[in-house]
Amino acid sequence: MSPILVRPVREQLEHDRVIRLLQARYKRKFTVGINLGSEQTAPVGTGADALYPDLVLTTLATGRKLLGVVEVETAESVNQLEAMAQWVRLGRLPVDFALYVPASAATVARRLCADLNVGVTELWTFHLLGDQLRFTQIQRSPVAEKLQAARAAAAEARRAAAAQAGETAPRRKRAARKKTPSAKREKASRPKPARPRSASRLVAKKR
């Protein structure tokens, strides 16, 4: 379900048809929840951070453990805004993420996934052959590979943050050193208070 796009009626019908077909395919191995149209019946997560992918795949026996999510796009929704709003967030989940796009949009979808580092594990295309929809898988990568890439990216981000913090510390020290001489000059320029005369000197002066 797209949070930012209102599809033309024809595309919405096509979109919902693909979801129904995929639901029938996936239910052989998973418990399948769907978010059709504006429905939000199968969330992933809770509260403000909840996501509503088109299909939610959980364990067949209990339906409690999340195993994968599926997002279906049409020609109108294969764009950068949709990718940033949906694909990137779904790709961060530590499960399979299957993305289905029209065959005509395959090149654009690949480029967006690469440019935005989307953690997609399966990329599929669909097209009409007569009155039948055909699906073709054009990309597959294991979940473990996605998780490894995510860990590597997180480690690199930590190293970059540490390096930046290390560069900032000497700058602060140098700035503190620069302030010290001026403070000394300011202290030296202050007039010294007059020393009180001792009692013995005062007595000698009176004599």
C-alpha cells in the first residue's frame, strides 16, 4: 500500500489483482496477510512506526513470526518518492523483501534499489500474456547477505562518527590554547592593588 500515491482506477485494479494472485501463491508456504487498497489489516510493527506492506508473510503454523514482506508496484508508483517512503523502510526489516514491478519498469526499479541501497532480496516483474499475468524473477539475494551488508554499513557509520569526533577534540584543545594567552594578557593589564604600609614604617615616619 502506497502512503503517498493515489493510483488511477485501472492501475489500482491491476495492483489489487496482482496481490490476490500472490496471496494464493504464497499461502502454500506461509500465513499471508494483505493490505488491499486503503485497508490496514496486516501491520508490521506497532504504533507510529508500523508498516503496511501489500503482503505480510508469517509462519504457516502459528502466524506469529514474521518471515517476509511483499510490495507490489504499478508503472505510476515506481519512482524515487515511493522508493524512499516504502522500499527503503521495508528493506531494513531483517526478513525477505520481495518487490514486484511491471516488466516495463524493471530498469528503473533496479536503479532505484541500487541508488538508495534498498535491502530487497527478490525482484520480480509481471506482465500480461493474453489475459494471464506472468511473473519473472530477475534478482535474488539471500537474507544473510542483506543483513551482512547492513552490519557493514552500520560499522562504517560508527567508524566515520568516531573519526569525526577524533578530529573535533584536537580542534577544541587548540581553541582552548589560543584563549589562554589572551586571558594572561588581560590579567597582566589589570592594575595591581596598592600594598598597605607596614606599622613599623608608619612609626618611623612619625619620628
